[in-house]
Amino acid sequence: MPLLAPADRRILRELLSRGGSAEIGEISAATALDGEAVQTSLATLHQSGIVAPVGSVPGLRGARWSLTQHGHEVGPSLVGNDLAQQHADDAATQAADPAEGWGFPWRPPKPEAPLYATGLSRRARRVADRAVLSTAGPRRQRRRGGRLLLVILLVAATIGVGIVALGAVRVTEITVSGISESAILRPDQVQGTVLEFTVDGGDLASAQLLLDGLPVSGVQRYDNSIVWPVPGLTEGTHVVTLDVDRRFFGTAQAAVAFTVDGTPPEVELPRVFDPVELGEPVVVAGSVEPGVSLRIGDQQVDTASGSFSLTLPSPPGGPVPVIAEDTAGNKTEFNVIVPIGYPHTTGVHVTAAAWDHDGLRESVVELIEQGRINTVQLDLKDEDGRIGHRTDVRLAQLAGASRELYDLREAVDELHGLGVRVIGRIVAFRDPTLARYAAANGSRDWVLQTPDGRPLSSYGGFTNFNHSIVRQYNLDIAAEAAEAGIDDILWDYMRRPEGDLSGIRIPGWDGGDPSQVIVEFLAEAGSMLREAQVFHGVSVFGIAADRGEWVAQDIGAMSEHVDYVAPMVYPSHWGRGEYGVVHPEAQPYDITRASLAQFQRVLAGTNTAVVPWLQDFSMRVNYGPAEVRAQIDAAADLGISDWLLWDPQVTYTNEGIPVSYR
């Protein structure tokens, strides 16, 4: 029997039990031997002609080995009687030496000692041995030099093989491309990325690719490269490893670790601040994950510590954009609103003509002196497009808009001397005066039109809020008032005309709801007026809280750019049954409270003030002190203590206005 190591016998037994063929991985698993030991034993059996490699399965599966014909013949006798029994009949008829053709370095058993030498002493045995050897002829001399040379050659060969093997170990290299080590990537950046392992000097057929220690599918092999299109992965850290057998022994390995991060950074910062004082610095402070890039407005903020603080010299005139971006490129974007604490306001509407009229002006002064109002709303540009005061705005002069009824600076100074604030009202886009001027000068795109291109007749002329010259004209009037010392600008007719939008053509607008154009104008005005430290608000329809699209008034969007919203909730303007009120004009408390509650709902969380327009005039129902007071009380019961009274004749019901509202 030739020499056969135990491991070799186990592997040979496994091949026989599997019908003569198996992969290295299958043998390793069944015999509890590691891959390197299996490879070594197969190489030994291969040298003996018992097994031979038969190629490999494409992809990452291991090499397959099979018994040769010779292996089938001699294998059973080498692993024991349990497998040899099935070949007993063949063994009985074959007399061939089972060691024939093995190629193992085995020697025949030592000849038994001659029978006559049994029992002799050592000295006698040596004498007998010499006598036996003498019968075979003279004793040959030992060839010591030849044996020494053979030993030297064997040692040199062993060293050479070792050097070659070590060289093979050294030159097995694996390079990785497609994903960088320690990269942080978003899920969309990872999915579909081609991860490639290029192997130089290893057994590519033995390569095995693992994701977080588990085999993966979809692996492809091209020449000396292992290619894997990465599928969608869960968030977290992942490791992709490639194991490859070396040419002679051992295993080479390469790995790449990366992190999948698809979660936008969290920024701890209020979206809406508590109201601040006009003109005072504002501190914007919060926290974010350390190292996240953070931009607030036009300033880059240091986040190295995880907290940040930015001081704005004054409250911004509109939403402040905040952009946070982490290493993976995930972004969090939102706007911060810093509302102004709008001062307590109880006031009345005063036309330019009324201020120019001694008796009407004195009636307003009387309200001030009685402590019933603390604010006067003075018209700057009215519903006819006429500017009541002397103006230096060039387009107003060209259009003939200035009536020069009063000097604005003198009026503001006088009212300030009485201890009240002054709101300048500008009727923005209902402007018959400018519309007539535009038509006369061929500037038809300054006005809204019918679908066939004729000027829209609504209100005698409605100017185009989408035209830059029209917009700038109104901004110039506001800027002049701010320079004259006005405290507040209140925009009116900040909308489109009522009616079906299909019957209105807005030059320069591509169709659809133009609410955004109105909001953009308020944003532009807000920036200008905030820099001048002037408050500004917008008058809106009473129905705009839940039906603003009818007149292009998006209350929520508007509130981001104004200091207050002034809903015109006049009881006489509501149809019967609105908000469940049977007769709104005859039920001023009920309709005022119901309609203002809708505005509070829409503006909840914005910290934008609500300053309603209330009715002090009569239409179908006569209004006196009780009706005026009912509206004021309805607002107060909702927590709204600010209001403006409207009477186009500027003849107010003093008895309906409580003195305590000073």
C-alpha cells in the first residue's frame, strides 16, 4: 500500500461518495477542511494520476475536480472496505498491484532477516551477515559525493519552489474602482454604480464576492475583472469583499467600505420666529449635525461645533432661505419667517379730499383727542389713480395723476404731533388714470385686456401687475411716502378683477392663476420698505381666506411678505347664509366673528397680524353705534384688538368706538 495522508483519504472518499466529481467548495464543506488544505490534497492526488481538474463554472464558483479512470479503479481500495465492497467482484478478478502508476515515493518493505540469524548475538549476527553478503560478490563502495550532490540539488529545488511561491504571493494584486474607500453616498448615487475588482496574479475562477459577509448575485467576469452592478442598498455602512486564491497557496483579499446616506440633515431652527421689533437686530440660532454645510440667506454659517448663531442687523423684509447640505449631498431647504411685531392699531380711513377739508379733518382730530383712535389711514393714491399730495414721481406727473391737495410731509408731521401713526394707502392696480395715459401713448401692455386685445373696462381701467413699469410706478409712490416719514404702507387692489379668468388677458403672462405675480410684487415692496423701516400690509377680500383664487389673492403666500393682513369683512358685502349666518348685514357680530375666524385659521402659525377693515357706513341696513361696536367686539372676542374703520364719506360714529382702544 502506498503512502496516503489522512486528509487525502478524506477527500478521495468524498469524491467517490459523490460519484467521482465535486467543486472545491463542496469538498471543503463536506470534509470540514479549509480551501487551502483541499487544494493541497487535490494537487497531491493529481500528481498520482487519481484526480484531474475539469474546468470551472463561469462566475464566482470554484474549480471542479473529477476522478480519473485510474482513480475509479484504485480509489475504493485506498479509502477502506466500506466503499471497496461495491467493487469486490472486480478486485477478485484483478491481480494488478494497486500501487501501479501512483507515482508516490514509496519503498518495498525491508526483507526479513534470514532464519538462521534468529537468536544470535549482535556480534555473531554481524559475522553472519558478512558471510551472506560475501556470497553475492564484493561489497560496493558508498558513493558519498553523488548523494551529497543529490541533497544539494533537492535543497536548491525546494528553495527555488519556495521563492517562486513567495513571488506568486507577492504579485497577486487586486485593485478596486467604482466606489472610493470610505465614500459617503446617497442611495441614488450608489444604485447602478459599477463596482470593479481587477485581479492580477490570482485564480479568478476561485473568486468570491461578498456584501457585508454574504454572497451576492449578478456578478460578472470579464478577462481578469470581477464586475458587480450595485443594486439599491439600505442606509448605513457596507463592505464589499473579494476573496481570490493565489497561484500556489493562500488567499488574496480586497475590500471597499462605504456609507449609504439618504437622510437629509435636520436643522433645529424655528420656521417662524416670534415677532420682533422693527429695526432691531435678529439672532438666528440653532443646531445641526457637525460639519453640515449651512447657508442662511446669503451668508455661510460655521457649523463645526454642531450649533450656529447668526445675527442679522435688522429684521429681513421677507422669508430667509435656509439650505443645509451634508457630505452625501442630501439637502434640507426651507424658509425662515421673521415677523414684525405690528403695533396696536385702531384707526379710520381718510381720503385726500377729506384731509384737505377743514371740517372733516377736524372730525378726525376729534377722534384722536378723545382717545378713540391711535392711527390715521391717509390716501396716497386712490381708486381713480389720483395722488392727493404733491409728488415728484415723474410718471405721475406725465399721467396727470397728482391733485396736490396737501403736502405729505406736513400732514405726517401734524399727525405725529398729535401722537398717532400714519398709514399711507396706495390703490395699486385699479388705476384708471394710468390706464388712460397708457392707451393714449400706445402702451397697451400696461393694462389688462379682453381676450381680443381691448382694454378691460373693469373699474374704469385695471393696470397690468405683471408689467415692470406699472410695478415700479407704485413702488416709487411708496418710496416717496417713506422718505416723507410715513409709518406704514397699506396696499389695496392688490389683486386681479373679479370674474372668469378666461375673460381676462394679462400681457406677458402665460395663463393660469396669477396669484404668484401678486406675491412677487409684495416681496419686492417688502424688501424696499423694510430697509426704510416702514411697516406694510395688504387689504384683501373677505372671501379670500378660502376663495382667494377668485381674485388672485393667496393669503398664506402673501403673509410671508407683509407685516399684517387687512381683510375687508364688511357685513354688507356678504351673501345670505355665508358661514351659516342667515342675514350677515343685519348680524354684524356673527358675520364678523365667523369671517375673521377663517382668516385666523389660514394664518395660524405665521405670526402675521390681522387688522380687519370694519364697516361704518350704511347700505341696505342702517349702521350706527351698536352695529359698529358689534363688529369691534366680535374681533376682540377672537383676540383681535386691531382694526380700521371704513366710511367713504369720512363721517365716523364716535359713540360706537370705545375710548379704551387708545
